[in-house]
Amino acid sequence: MNKKLLIGSCGGLTGYYLIKHFNKIWPKLTIYGIDSGLVNPSRLFVDTFIQVNPADKEESFIKDIINIINLNAIDFYLPTHSVECRLVSKYIEKIRSSTNIKILISPYAAYATLDNKANAYSELKQIGVCVPQVYTKGEKPVFPLLAKPILSSGSKGIKLITNEEELDLVLKRGNYIIMEYLRGVEYTADILFDHRSNVFTYNQRKRVKVLGGAAVISENDFSCECLNDISAIGKAFKIKGPANMQFFLTENNSTIFFDINLRFASGGLPLSVESGADIPVALVRLLNGDTVNPDEFKSDRKPRRMYRCFEEFYEEINYI
């Protein structure tokens, strides 16, 4: 594919994987990478690396994005980090009216609801999706409990609560949702939704070992089928593009969804790709306007295990 692709927040685990994967699949694809940090490994593997303002400087970041797209005639843009995706969604009309970029991203209303765990669980319950039981102040607590920042992504900021003293401290801090501690098998579904919020492809895997919130050992597992819930969530929130959903199969065989992320998964995505659900390639082909058969990107559902290890590489530093 002789096109130009911009990968956002490329210094993270997801960005690095996407760069490697696209370089392997489409050697003629020109890859641009952006990140607010200059010291990151991904810049060594892209065709062009550009440092941008951090996403918390909203207007400056969006201005950077628009300028980079126009100056380099970028064809496709894949944001990867949660904050970046939410910000791009917020300003998507400005980006589209100022550029010719092709991008598939969920509406900002979906981010606003699903990033807020209290609102997300309420909305999910209304469409018949099982979610964790939420502790309300004044109820008799059943320990252990789990405290999670109301506005959060992945496993950041999670606290295990084992007694009344710890519960009181979390309640005083506020900005946490306190829920039941789920026991069972933790799953992630990697999904690509099309322009009409239909599931284009997906893969379902167990999170066997996690490091820093990302799966480093993961196994395909379809013993509990959750496609109906996944489809319902996609339609209810008009999700478009890549997403990942986390759920537990509890000890009493209940399926409970606890996290909906409107972005590529940060850890186990390579397992889904290896299993045939090549979400990154399918996404770019859809953006390119290709006629794509979903059967071409179906997961083979084989009981495959992924191990993810660190790899060392080096560069000489020229201090001036």
C-alpha cells in the first residue's frame, strides 16, 4: 500500500506494535509517528517522527495534528492513547473540516459516558449488560471491595479495600467508584466496529498475566460467548473503529463487563492479529474504501497462547 499513515502516541506499547506490524504487512506504507515525548523507541522505526504538544494542551495538540496532516498529505490517522482518542473525538469535526484525513472514531458522547465508570455502569445496566455491583455509602460493606477512579482507563489507580478504615479513606478522597471484588477469569475482547457500529471482527482472550495494565501472557478462549453483549454495547453507544472490552466470567458463571475502552488494546492485540482478526489492517483497508469481506478477518478461534517479552536495542547519543 503506497499511502501515508499517522500513528498517534506512538511511544506507547500499542504504537510500537502497530509500527512493526504495518512495516511487515505493507513495506511501501509511509509511517509517521507523533508523541509528546522525544525519548521513545518507536521513533527509531517510523519513516518520520514528529514531536507534538501533550494532549492536555488541547488546542495546541489539535493544531499540531491538523498541521502535520496537511503539511505531509497524510491519508490515514490512527490515534492510540485513551486521552488522545477522546480528544480527537471531541474535535473530530474541526479535524475533518480542516483536512482530508480518513479516520474512524467513536462519537465524543460515547467517551464521555464510558470513561465515567458510574455513568457507564448505569447505562450498561439499562441495555441488559451485567456490570459489577456498586457499593453505596451507608450499606453494609462485604470485603474485599475494589475502588476505581470514576474517570479512568485500564487498571490505573485501582485500590483493593479490605477493611472499614481503608474504605473510609477512599470515601473521604472521593472521585472513586467502589464495587464488588470480582473473582473468576478475566477476559478481553478485541473488536473492530464498522461505520455503522456493527462488529466487523473480534477476538476473545483470557488475560493470564498482566504487567502495568497490559497483558503479557494471553490465551484465546471462546468458552463463554459474549458477542451478543458486545454487539448491543456497540449499537447503544454508536461505537466506531477499534475498541476493547473487559469482562469477568465469575465463579458462578456470570459474565460481568467492567471496562469499555474505545481504542486498541495495549497488551494482547498481537494475539488477535495472529489469530486472523487483524484489526489494524482491516481498519486501514476500510478507511481506504476497499471492498472488504469480514470473513477475511475472522478469528480462527484456535486455543493459542501469546507470550510478550521485553527486547533490548540501542542508539548512540550525540550530545550537542
